[in-house]
Amino acid sequence: MSLSPARALSIIAPFVVLSAVVLPGPALAAEAPLTRARVVELARASPASRVAAAEVAVARATAGASGALSLENPVLAGAGGVRLNPDGSRPAAAMASLSWPVDLGGQRGARIDAAEAELRAAESAAEDGRRGLVLAALLQHALVLRDERHVALARARLALGDRLLAAAARRRKAGEAPEVDVALASLQRGRDAAAEAAARGTRDANLAALRVLLGLPAAADPERGHERGPMQGPLVPPDEPPPLAALLEALEQRTDLRAAAASLDAARARSAREQAARWPTVTVTAQYERDDGANIGMLGLAVPLPLLNANRSGAATAAAEVDVAAARSGAARAAAAGKVQELHARYVATRRALEALTPAAALGEKAAALAARGYELGENDLPSVLLVRREALETQAALLDAEHAHAAAKIELLVAAGRMPL
């Protein structure tokens, strides 16, 4: 029996659709894990980094075109007509001239120096911008790692709440617990479910922000967005930052200070360019004239007199901009030293807080497990168990927040030292 093409298509279409849904295609292929090393790599190739590279390309193009011999173009002129002589004759007359500008006072060299200095300033600013992008991506990555831990804690709390609710219902059925225990356990279980949902929502929102920052495509299913490019790596980087004395000695290597120094050099080069522009541009003129059968050739100079406008405004503005750039460079150096000291102090404080909370969190987790087990065996009352559980959960949350604060301080200090945390 033969089938028409339309009938055959109607039969196989459902299987084609089913295979497209069930079988993962290239668009649903698993992404590489989002480790810190990959986050750094993606941040350096992110859309914002490409914008910075394009801005540097503009400065590079300007520097490449700055070697023109003069900002003024040669002028070729010509004219023709008839000469009316007293005797009534009318011979043809014509004239052609070429004017060639010649810059004085080293204007061309000053323009080249200024363009190259501005290129170096643009490159330094782009490097500092990329450092800021990498730092923001690393801090967002640490935030998502913290959220993943929050989700795991919330799920553990929900599982413990289910255990307590089941134990309360079982003991109530056996007549070993009052009905209020079941109500309390149900209320706690509802709060745990709400906390788990809120933790997942916060994790998904921060992960979406990280993906946007890195230039990754948005997840098609927000509920499963965390499964694409799973997070990997410890919350606190294992690397240790240099001591404070070494950080202060290496201040000049910071990208923001290099950018400030390059901006100062560019301002000085612009000032030199404007000073050179005060010199006039001499025009060499060559002229040929044909008049009444006679050939006339002339060569001369046109020299502007810099009396009314000797670029005083541009030179004064550029000199003032040098003072501004110097002040900004000094302010950046002072701010960098203070920022390094602040980051180091915060790093030390968060490390001490983390060391103090770690043993307490372990004891709290153990106490909560023992209290829940004791209630299941009928050895404890539910309010006591919930009290122990609340203290344990608050301690675990405080530990996680302290660990995240220490991770953020450590990441900032490592990036300030020019090292990428792994």
C-alpha cells in the first residue's frame, strides 16, 4: 500500500517533534563549568571589554594618521582671460599658482608625540577597565557560589523539617505528643519551603546577572538556568595575598596608577602640541603667468603674522589640563595606598571572624541533628528541638556570610596585587 506525501508527513511529524524535544541539540549542549579561571577568561572577552578594545582602536587610528606633513593642504589655483591693450589687440592671458604649506616650530613632531601619548593613555585606561570588569565578575561569581551554598542549606533545612513533621505526626498518632506539635512542625515546614524557594530565586537572579556580565546567552528556562555552566570552585580562593608592606611597595604597578600616569603624560604632550601650534605655517608660492606672449614665473613666501591669534587660548587650556592631570595622578596614588590598607584590614578582620565561627557552626549542626534524632525517639519536646535548630541555622548562615565576606575581601586584595585568584 502506498502513502501520499501528505499522509506520510502527518505520520512522521510527531516523531520528529518528539525527537527534537527529547534529544539534546547543539543549543542545549552542556557548557563548561564556571570556574574562576573561566570567569576571568570570559570577562576579558566580554562585550564591555570589546568596547574598551574598540576605543583603543580609535586612538590607534588617530596616532597612525598623525604624521601628516601639515594640517593645511596645498592650494592649486588658476585663472584665464583676455588682455585689452590700448591698440585694440586682445591677447589671451593665463595664470597658474601652487601654494605649499610648511609648518614651523616642530608642529608635526608635537602632533605625533601627542597622538602616541593619547594612545598609551587609552591603552592604560582600557587595561584598568578590564581589571575592573574582571574584579566585578569574580565578585559576582563568589556571590553565586554563596547562593549555591544557601540553596543547599535551605534544602537541608527543608529535609529536616519534613523529618520533624513526620515524627510529630507519628508521635501524635501514637498519643505521645500533643496536637500542637504537629501544628508547630507544619508551620516550620512551610517557612522552610518558603526559604528554600527564596534561596533558589536569589541564586537564579545572581547567576543571570553573572551570565550577562560575561556575555553568555540567557538560559531558556530560568528554573533550570543554574544547570547550564555549573558553578565550580571553593568560595574562598586558596591563594594567599602578599603582606601589606609588599602591596604598598608595588603600588606603582597598579593599573589605575599607570592609567593616571599615562593621562598625565598625554596632557603634557597635548600642551607641547598647543605650544608648537603658536608658530605660523609658512606658505611657499610658485606662480606661472602667460601675458601678452610673455612667460612670467614667480616664487614667493606667505608668512602669517601671529598677532591677533597665536593659539593663546589652546596653549593656556592645555597647560591648565596638565595641572589637573597631575592633581588627579597624586589623588589616585593617595587613594590607592589608602584602598590597599583598607582591603588588607578587611581581609584580616574577615579571616578572624571566619576562624571564630567555624567551630561554632560545626557544633551547632551536630546539636541540631542530635536534637532532631532525640525528638524522633521521644526523648525531647518539639519546642526545645526548634530552639536548638534555630540557633544552629543562624550560626550556619552567619558562617556562610562570614565566608563570603572573607572571599570578597581576599579576591579584591589579590586583584589589587595584580594576581588573579583561582
